[in-house]
Amino acid sequence: MIYTGVNYGEVHSMLIFKDNKLVFEEYLQGHKYQWDAPYHHGEWTIWNRKMLHGVKSVTKSITSTCIGIAIEHGFIKSVHQSIFDYLPEHQHLNSNGKDKITIEHLLTMTSGLEWDEWGTPLSSPKNDIIGLWFFYDDPITGVLSRPLIHEPGTDFTYSGGGAIVLGEIIKNATNMKIDEFSRIYLFEPLGIDSSNWAIEFENGVIEAAGSLELTPRDMIKIGATFLNKGVWEDQQIVSEHWIKKCSTSYPGNHGIIIPGVNAGRNGYSYSWWIKSYLKSGKRINMFNAGGWGGQEIMIFPELNTTVVFTGGNYVSRVKVYKIIEKNILPAINKL
């Protein structure tokens, strides 16, 4: 198999959905995730299509999707509203210009709040996303109490904390936690019945940045919906406008290098990554939901294709982009 072994690390699954058909599906052996284990590798298992897999930061893209659906259904007025319009219990933190932070700024990682998630290993409490568990009774306070060091909308800083705040905004806008909201408005319409928001803080706030568990087949359903402009089985699940926002780089969010991922330079918008390839003189655009360890929902509109990976490369470089460039794109171009 060209995409397994020492060349590509620990790949747990790979699925390809093209022209509205699942044309490739394979599952491999690997480790379940365990935060406090060496390399974050827990129990060894043989993965299969029925097993939930932690999708890590793919969760952020699902949280973003829920924001888009909440706007479409009238629970939230606009992405341009101040986040404090939907945070009644945190008004004491609305100071020093933080009222200018909008929902869009959280979606695009441009809130301007001080945050460091890429400079320290995710095994350390010194990492700001991990530190929320060690130093704060309330993670929302842990995020919003940070100083504002950039004008909102002007500087990209990767922040899972912002996604957790978005989950709280969904709860306050809809009177439903994100697990219930996503089940009713996203997963059930897609026929997904086994999703799990696996991590909740002690005060009941759901970890909306990296806690979601899905099967790879359910990841494909989400990718196919985005590929088909928000439609699944003739039902508009996500607005086409939202899909366009997710697949078009936010101004200034260009040339981003993702640590530990061999992906080159990327754009970012509405919690989805954006990239393009040049093959045989043709530019192939991609936007993707990406998660730590090699979790990916990759969408190629011009090829009418979605590719899903899961993996366990938590401390080694993720190389699924090499599989895309060297193997999958050339094969699809021949079809």
C-alpha cells in the first residue's frame, strides 16, 4: 500500500468520495489517542468503519459550521456582531477594546487576543489550550481575560480558545449546547447517529475546539455536503454563502505554515484551511478541515472529490499531503 508504513507514518484510514460515490475506503492498524502516553499513543487497535475516531481540530470546522447554521436559522444575527452580544455571564471581561472582537474574528483566528498554541507541545500545561484545564475554573474566562495585543481582524494567531468561545455563543444564542445543536441541525440531517463531543470542562462548557469524535464515513458525509455547496440528499444543510466563506481566504490570512504538517503555505477562513496545487499546468483548489495527528476532510471542488484521512502522527510530521500530491491527484486526473 503506497500510503502506509515508514514513508507516511501512522495512517488509520483513507476514504475517497468522487462524483457522488465512495470510490475508495481502507482501514489500517494503529494507536488510539491517549494524552498522557508516550507519543500520545494508547491502545493498539485495528481500525474499522464503525469506530469513532477523535478528529481533533476538525472539530473547529464543525463548530464553525454550527455557527453558520445558527445564523441561517435566525439564532444569531450576523458574524459581524460583537462576541459579547452572546456572552451575558462574561460582560466583566468586555474592556480595553475587546468589544470590537466579532464572531467573524473568532472564526478566522484574528481576535487579537494574546494566545500561544503552536509554540509549546500539546503535552504541556504551558500550552495555552492545555493550560485552560490547569489554571482556570471557567475556560471562557481563561480565553477572554487575555490581553488584546492586536487590532481585531488584522493578525492571525491560531487559537482553539476562540473555538471554545464560539461553542458558548451557540449555547447562549440557541439555548442548546453544541452537542445537542449539532445533533439536531447537522448530524441527524446527514444520517450521522454516532457523533460524540467527548470532552467537557468541569463547569459544563463543551470543548468545541478539538473534542469531537466521528467515524471516517461520517467525515465523508460532511465533506460531501461542503463539496455539493451545502446540500445533502436534496436538503440544504449549510448555506452556499457559508461554504464560499469557508473556501475563500480571509484577508491577511495567507502563507501560513502549520507546525508538524508537510503542507506548504496555506490560507485560512471561517475555521477551514485553504490551499492550491499545480498539476499538469492546471490549478487545483482545495479547502480542508484539518486536525492534529493527521485528521483531514479535504475538498477539491474542480475534481468533484472529497478525501478523508485519520491518523496517529501526534509527535511526528504529518505526511498525508504528500499522499495527496504524489498519488491521489495524479490518479484522479487520469479518470
